[in-house]
Amino acid sequence: MAADWINANVPGGSTLAMTWLPYCPTLDLETTRDGLTSYFRGNSPALAALRRSWSTRPAYRLVNLEVWRQQPLVPEPLSG
């Protein structure tokens, strides 16, 4: 339910901060898509199929807040 809500209400490309990653909603991540695009580089039919599949689902950037620390750790480029 959480993933459905995020996909319906949070724009693709947004950065999401989460804790307890094993228990977080499963979302499409930009880094995963980048890796798949790189892996299938040169395979036009596979890339076309991936892009068709992705066209209906947003992807996000993910920041793990690392809850075991005294204070959440936010990567410096995102701590503005």
C-alpha cells in the first residue's frame, strides 16, 4: 500500500529518505534503471521493452538515513 501511495503522489525523480530498508516499500530506483540501461546497451529490442515498461511507473533516488546512528546521516550533496 505504501508503494502504491508513493507512486501515485510523489513525482518520479524525487529523492526519498528511508530507514529500515528491508522493511521499506519496494519502489523502482533510478540507479537500478541506469544499471539495466548500461547492461543492455546495444540491445535495442531489450532497451525498448524496458522503456515501455518504465513509462507507466516512476523511479526514485533513495537515501538511507542509517537509523543505528545517534543522528540520521544525510549525504552531504543532499543536506541542503
